[in-house]
Amino acid sequence: MTKKILIIGAGLSTTHLIEYLAKQGLENDWQITIADKDEHLAHSKAIFENTQGIFLDIDQSNDLDALIAKHDIVLSMLPANRHLPVAISCLKMKKHLVTASYLSDDLKALHEEAKSADLIFLNEIGLDPGLDHLTAMHLIDKIKADGNKIIEFESFTGGLIAPENDDNPWHYKFTWNPRNVVLAGQGAAVKFLQEGQFKYIPYTKIFRRTEIINLEPYGKFEGYANRDSLKYIDTYGLSDIKTMYRGTLRRPGFCKAWNVFVSLGATDDSYTLENSEHMTYRDFINTFLAYHPTDSVEIKLKYYLDIAQDETELWERLEWLDIFKPIKIGLKNATPAQILQHILESKWAIKSHEKDMIVMWHKFVYTDGLKNYELQGSLVVKGEDQVHTSMSKTVGWPMGIATKLILQNKIALRGTILPVYPEFYNPILDELKSLGIEMKLS
């Protein structure tokens, strides 16, 4: 019997997901509908004989229920704050739901209703969150099965530019949603556990509290803390752990330079700037600085943020973005974050031939009661080009394989769940290994 899959959202991370499901669909008799408010984008992704692209704007549509009713499972690739209306419709129409986003309180609250309706609402099955859970839980359960107790766990993931295409002083280009990069670290408390002590970092200090991680042969990276590591203590079954820290990777020097924008207020998305369409990049930076009749924007910025004259690498990164040039912004009623994103998109765009790179690193410290041991796991995946990215692979393939497991009735769990169980991580990691994605242990 034909199974029908609805993918809502056709953005950057869907390329490998659609290709995987289309290929599997030929073997399993699946039909895939790709829905997006950019109808041209939806059609451009529907290039396989068992796919079709359609227009859908969930904010305007009165037909969401009718559309979902025609399908067996819904994959929401929308921003995290847009999943709820899709989830409610899935409940009404009795359809499974899969997302790559962090599990929100709104979706978590639907657990019992979804369970009673015999539905799977699977969340956090992308890269991070997603592949990090699969690899971590596989190792956690193995360490425990050998009779050991885990006392420390650190996990970092980063979406970066491949070394062969690293040609700017930030050592960074956009490989996923630029808005998420600009707003990273906002909206929730950053908290983790370190040596038995609860630690909290305000947003203004996140990018100044970093640690260096060396991964040969790829060199050094710096990691900053993700929002809430504490919630995964119970999720991972690590109630006695002393250190629980999850974070994001960048190249050294990125975070200190990025903190300039955080400290200025240039990442704020809560208000709009008057006359923003007539501003220049230089005006934008000057907006956040005190008035002075003679001092330049550069001098005022250095004074305001206490940037020393010898911090040449940091200053080189700022100048390379052209933020001191009289380039017209042209965005009306824009927030500071939107303007900053606009500036960055003109400089951090990945070119058609360039490759991105995913880096993931886990560190476990565990004990057998007599001696402590350390285990590290690292995973590096490179993309092929601007479309077939490592980000698309590592988000799309885990999501696609999980969808296949659900459609083939191989998942007994019901309700709002995360992929932290053997029935998810064993088959998904096995298939990813056959696709060339495997964590190396040391």
C-alpha cells in the first residue's frame, strides 16, 4: 500500500533528506510532497518521479488539516517556533510527526494526547540535536553495559567551512540558517554542570567563556556553551554525573570577535531601527556608540569595548566585514539582528563550488570504581558543494532513516519522544556507517 510523506519546508537542510526518501520510496512505494511558501523552491526540490512540489504558507492556509489528512507522516522543516500548528493538525488528523528541532515545551505538552492517539511525535533527529544524541547514547549504553559509571560528558558540534575553502579571517561561512547563527545563545538561560557545580552564563558572556579542543588533523577549535545542558542529564540517564556540558564549535578567535556585536547590541532582534533603509554599515555601528564631535567610529568602538591597539586579529575580522564603510543597508524597519545578518550574508556566503564541514566531538570520563578512564569520539563530514552540504547530509539522513523506521512499523514507542533509544540509534548508526558517516573513537 502506498505511503505518503509530507515535508513542510524546503530549505537548505532538505536536499539529502528528499533524495534519500525519494530513493527509498521507489523501493517501498512512497510518494513525497514538498510544501513551501516559496513555490518555486518546492518545485526545484521535487525532481524525482515520486515527488511533487506545492505552495503552502501555514500562516495563511485554511487547508492545513486537509493537506495533512492526505499523508501518513509529516516532516516539519520549519523554524522551531512554527511546529506547533503542524503538531496540532497532526493530532487532529492522526498522523505521525518528525522534526529536527529541539523539543519545545508546547510539543512536550502534547505527549499524552499523541500517545493516546497511537502517534509518534519524534523531535531532535537532525544533526545537533540528533546525530549527537544517537552517537552519545550508543556509547553511554555501552559504557554502562560494561559495568562502568560515567562521571563526565562533554559534547560539541560545529558547522564550519572546509579547510580548503577557508579564505577569510573569521574562518567561517554560513552553512545553515543565517538567522540562527546571529541569534545563537539568546532566549534561554545557558546552564551546565561542572565538577558537581551548577553553572550559568548570561548571554553577554557566552562568547567569552570558551574552551579549546584539538582534533588532528583538522587543528584547533573553540567551543562555547549551548543553552541548557542540564535537561539531558535525565534524558541520557546520567543522574550521578559530575560534569554535563554541551556546546558549539568555531575556529579560535571567532568568539572574541563575535562578542563585539553581542556587546554592542547588534544581535538584538526585539526592536526596529528608525530610518534603517537609509543607514549605511558605518551608521549602523555608530548607532550603538556615544556621540562625539570629532572621534571616528573606529576610535569610539575601541574605547567603548576596550579593544587594545595590539588586538590586530580581532580588528582585521571586523574590518573585513566592511562594517566601517558607507555601504547602503536598504532594509526598511529592520531590527539590529536583521541588519547584522544582511551584512554577514554578503561576506559569509558559501560559493557554489565550496565545501562545508561538520565537526562533532564527545568526551566521556568514566570509572569502574577503582580507576578513571577517558574516551573521546570525533566525527568529521565534508560536503560536496553549496547544495550537497555536510549539514544537509547530517540533518537529512538521520531524519530520513528515522522516517523509514516509523513507516515500516519498527518503532514501538509512542507520544512525544527523542531518538535516545536503541531502536533508533542502532539501525540509524548502522545505516549511516554504510553511507560513510561514523564516529571514530580514541
